[in-house]
Amino acid sequence: MILNMVEIQLELTAFHGYIYGPGNYGTRWEVDYGYAIHQWLAAAFGELTPKPWRFFLHRGNYARILGYSVVDCQQLQTQLKEFAVPSVLSVCPRPEEMIRSKQMPNWQKGRKLGFQVLCCPVGRKAGGGTEKDLFLVKADGGVTGLRREKVYGEWLKERFEAGGASVREVRLSGFRLVNQRRQTQYQQPQGRKSVTITRPHALLEGELVVSDQERFMQLLASGLGRHRSFGYGMILLRPPQ
């Protein structure tokens, strides 16, 4: 398959103006960038929205999105210029300069790679229940001596194995609990409502070996874990250490 990495630069001041506009956040409170970027991408690119993706906020009012897509930068530039409303276009006002892409290589079987992935490791108790931090699911099940790094690492290895790669090393290099804004899934009598949920925000890094070329490319294209539409699950690759 052909897979592109896409880089989209954002004008952060215009982006804040867009998300606080009518029909979005509406009031100035702490921004859930995952939810806000999800909204803007859908308005900017529709069905061509890169997914999975990851948002980077840098010093100096500089922000960008990295994502994987089956389309290249030219198609995204055209979509934004021809169909976006002015407030959406103002966030990325010079698409030819601010949207770039490159075709990803087809990683061969046996290739060793380093990886980094920002993920949201969640689960449910057997038989259903509310989705929550996978670490807490294990703890509620009576497992003792738990460590988040081990729980998340095993969860990650299972998904890489199913996706055509074996993990040789994994470490938890960052963790925090975050409040995320979501829309209720079912129509209430008064319409969908915004709710705030608390979920794990885990940065995992390590080394892997590709075991199946086709399945590994599919894993890159689909992303890893839950909440991939909100900035989680994009697998970034680097040379092995």
C-alpha cells in the first residue's frame, strides 16, 4: 500500500479564534487540543482527514500536526483551498507552504526500528462496564504488584504482534491523566451533549523488528489503540539505538 506522512503547520492565534467561535467551544476554558484538532481537521479535509495523527505545540506560537494518509499534500491543499470556510482556512492560510507530505517506505521483514507512540491505554472489565485506564482495570481485577510501565508495555506488545512487528524493548517515557472532551454517542431528547472524561495519556518508546511487511504498513495506517481520531495512536519511527 502507499502511505504518506503529512505535516500541517497551524497559525495558533487563528486556531484559537476558530475553536472559540460559535458552535465549537464557545467559552474560554482549558483547551482539549485533541478534541479541538479533531474538529478542525474534519472541517478542513472531511473524508480526506489524516488518521492517525499527533499534535505538537512548540514554543513561539508554533504548532503542527503529523499524520498518516493515503492521499498526498497536493490533494489536501486542494481540498482546503476549494471547500473550507474562511475561518477554517485562516488556521492554515498558505496551504502550498504549510502542508507537506512524503511517501513512507515499505519496511521489509527483519528490519529493526525504533518507535515512539502517544497512546491512550484503556479497557473494560470482563462483561462490559465503563471504559477506563487499563491499569485500573487490572487493579480492580485483583492483580497485585502492578506497575503502569509493565501493564502498558504488555498491552502495546500485543497490538504490535497483531500488526506485524515484535517489540524487543519498551519503556514508559511519559505519563499523565488528562481530561478529555467528548460528545455523547447517542441522541438525547435535547441532542448530543459534551462530557468530560479522564483518561491515561502515555508516551511509550522502544525498539521493534518487522515480522510481516504488509500487516505492519496496515498498523501504521490504522494506528494503535483507542481514541485515534483525537490524537492518539500514531506510530513514529526512527533508526534503532
